[in-house]
Amino acid sequence: MAAVAVVTPTRMELLKLKQRVSLAQKGHDLLREKMDALVIEFFEVLRRIGEARTGALKQLSLAHRTLSVCSAIMGTIETRQASMEAKRELEVEISTRHVMGVVVPTLEVDKVERNALARGYSLHTTSSVLDEASKEFEKALGLLVKLAELEGSAHAIARELERTKRRVNALEYILIPQLKAALKFIEMRLDEMERENFSRLKRIKAMLEAGA
Amino acid sequence: MGYKVAVIGDADTATGFALAGASYTYVHAGKDRTLAKLAKFMTSEEIGLVFITHPIAEELGAEFRRMMRTKKLLPVVLRIPDKTGYAPKVDELYELIKRTVGAEIVVRAEGG
């Protein structure tokens, strides 16, 4: 490996490498734990999405049906006109929450459902089916806001999960093996030097004894 | 802090959400113009939530996906079915699971 070639086989370097390996291992373990926790969180969110989605989509299709009825009774143009007259000031409270160091959005909306007077279109030119349609859409919107929060969280967590996974893998399959290889190289080299020294001493001793 | 809601969809979706109080509705008319509008929604400070219908999201294609990948935390973008109830065959959530967990896992709602 390339990294092996550049290390100098000294005892100092060996100590340093040993420290780096233990640090890398510690980091690896921590990231692993973080990944596990994120996966648990991710599936919890997915389960809740599953529940929320069914309800929200059902309500949305119901809303579309009532709107179709409204268009049929009042006329499409009139319905659209009423929608333009409607007060469109819905505000969603958005704040952020931390899940395992991941920032996820929380969306909250109060008073999605308004009464017919608060909606802003004129009452005497519109039919009651319009009120009905508006009500259904308001309900659907409320549910969709919750769903949006969950999906937003899922995406944020997934992104973090991916990043963590990449780091875990980089440590596990590249950095740690590389360091270990370097460690082994130095150990071998030091052992080899020891043996060389030993045989050199033996040889000198033999020479000295022969000369004496 | 209060954020406004934007909707990109067909005429009926836009009408419905306008009745429900969504502040911005945009009726899809051509890919380029919708993309420009979406980009404007994405960079707007006051919009916190964007709904876009599945068929339109699909029509916008790669450009839309790129925007979703690079977007900040806000606004949250949610794809919704339009009045035909159309939803894409490949659920993006399952794609997400496949990519992150590396295995295909089907998550169902309780009793579903």
C-alpha cells in the first residue's frame, strides 16, 4: 500500500500510529452507534408517514370530489372566481427540532378550518357546496402539513444517515486497514533490525574471541 | 415564526388549495415557466411549505430532483396526488430507503 512506503520505521512513529489506530477505532464505534440510532429513528418516522399518508390522501381525494361537485353545481368559472376572492393567509408555524444532531423541521398550523364568513368569498353569490368543498380542502391541508413535516424529517434523517454511513465505511475499510498495515510494517521492520543487530553482535563477539 | 404555503398544480388543485387558504397558487403551464416559478418559491423567505402534484413533479424530471437534493431545510416540499389520484409507480420514499439502508423494506401502515 502506498501509505506503507512513506512511514519511517521508528519506535516514535510506532507509538504515534498506535494512538491513531485507537482513536480511529473509537471514532468508528461512535459513528456506528450514531448510525444505529438514526436507523431506528428513520424507521419510526417511516411508520408514522405510512399512517399519516393514508389519511391525508383519502381526505385529499374526498376534497377533490366535493370540489368537482361544487364546480358542477356552481360552474367552474364561478368556483375559480370564488377561490380568488378567498382570503389566502394561512400561516404555518415552522420550527426545528434536533434528532441525534440532525435538524428536522416541525410544522404546525392552527385554525386551518375557518367558518364560511372568515373565508372571504361573498356568501350570497356562492352555493353551500362551495363551503363544503372549502372545508374539505382545509381539512386535507391540515393533514398534508403534518405529512410534510414527517417527510421532511425522513429526508433530513436519510441524508444524515447516508453521510454517517459513508464515514463509517471510510474508517472501516480504508483508514483503519491502512493504519494497521503501516503498524505491521513498522513492527516487522523493527524486529528485523533487532535480528540484524543481534547477529552483528554475535559475529563481532566471535571475531573478538577468535582474535584473543 | 409563520410561513406561507405555496401550491403548484393543475387548475383544480390550485382552486381547492386557494379556498383552503394557501397564499400562493400557481397553475402549471409549460415546464420552463413552472421551473422558474418553483425556483422563486424555493428561494422565497416567507414560504415554508410547497405542495406540488405528482404529474408535474414528474414532468419537471431531473431538474426537479436536483433542486430537491440541493435545497435547504426550508421550504419543505411535498408531492401530492392531483384529482385523478395519480401517484408514481416508484415511490420516492422507497427509493430513499433503498439508498440509505441498502435493502428494500416495505413499510405499511398498521392494518394496511
